[in-house]
Amino acid sequence: MKNIFTSLILLGILLFSISCNSNILEKKAKADAESFLNNVDYPQALMRHPMVEPEDIPKALADQNKLRNLENFKNSISEICGNSRDFRLVETYRKIGDDGEKFIALEYSFCDEIIVIFGYKLIGNGVKLYSIWPMSKEDRPKDLFGKEQSW
């Protein structure tokens, strides 16, 4: 009886620590996404924002593409939202992709007109931004991340 009780306590501690770790990763991803959204009007500053960089194209070309995409994102936000920069977290997804890797996706509503999905890779004890998927609310898929498994 004593061994069962001890085993249950150890199992509880293990499950709790795993749960806390995923919450910490979600908090890191949320802080990163909100830092990004707070700087959406400054593409040059966002160039320094930590992101997973493509390995299959030269860095100069990757930087050009990144800056162009950030400027287009800023212009779209300005066109649709005007001066409003209000955003709120709508949903957090902990998923397993097709390649078996775990990732976190955060869905934000921006000025109540745009949905922005931030995708984060888990790297060590942290997260790193690897995708930004802006869309109008009308274009949002009904079953976003429906096929992937949760972790």
C-alpha cells in the first residue's frame, strides 16, 4: 500500500512538471507574439525579431524577402485597421505536425478584422517563431489545425 501511494505521488509530480513546462512554453510564445504585434509598424525593428531562418536560400535574399513580407504585413494592417492596433489572444493550440514535431500556434484577433496565427517551434527550453499567417476573419478555415494531434 505504501509503495502504491509513493508511486502515485511520483506520477502526480511528473505530470504536474510536464504540464508546467508546456504552460511556460505557451507563456514564452505569447510574450514573443505580443512583442511582434506591438512592433508591427516597425518592419526594420522586426527584422531583428528572433525567427527560424530558411536554410535553403542565401541570407541576403532571405532578408530581402523577410523585409518585404514585414512591410506588406504592416501596410495591410494599416489599410484594414487604420490606426487601431488592438489585439487579443483568441486560441492557443499545442499540436503535433506531420513530421512528428511539437509546435505551438497562437491565434490572435487584430483590430477585430484580421486573424493572425503565429507558429512556434519548440527549441530546447524555449520557442522560436517560424511562421506568421495573417488572414481576414472571413478567410479563417472552420477547422483550423483539426487534423494534427494535440500534445
